[in-house]
Amino acid sequence: MGIRLPGVSQAKKFLRRPSLSTVDVPKGYCAVYVGESQKKRFLIPISCLNQPEFQNLLSQAEEEFGYDHPMGGLTIPCREDIFINLLRLN
């Protein structure tokens, strides 16, 4: 019997297709691209993906980009300063 965490399956959909740059991502982290016009790459712990704030961002990313995005990685539709503040909270 497994424990099902809400939102984990949603995060797995984003992470199923490895990007071309997965070689330089340490185990336990994932690369995300954040920004409005210019995207900046961040490495975040996978554990952050279960946080309610990140779940909201993942839902927004799904609505805006779907699961097939030309950047090849998880793109978060959020201002960089807001994203950095979310990282500080976790």
C-alpha cells in the first residue's frame, strides 16, 4: 500500500521527458526556467514540488505551456523575484 501525495503525479508529468541538460542536474534536484521575457535557469530540490505554492505554479505552467514546451524543461510562468522569494520560504 503506497501513500499518494496530491500533486506528485502532476509534477511527474513535467519530469517524465528529460531535457537535454539533465546531465548537469544533481540527483534530487530539477532544473526549471523562470522569468517573463528572459528565462533564467534554477536548480530546485524536488521536495519543493510538493509545496502548495509550487503546486499553484505547476498548474499555471500547465495552463500556459502544456506539457510540451520548446525550452525542453519545466518553465514556470512567474517573475524571477517572486520565484526567489518562494524558494526562501521553503
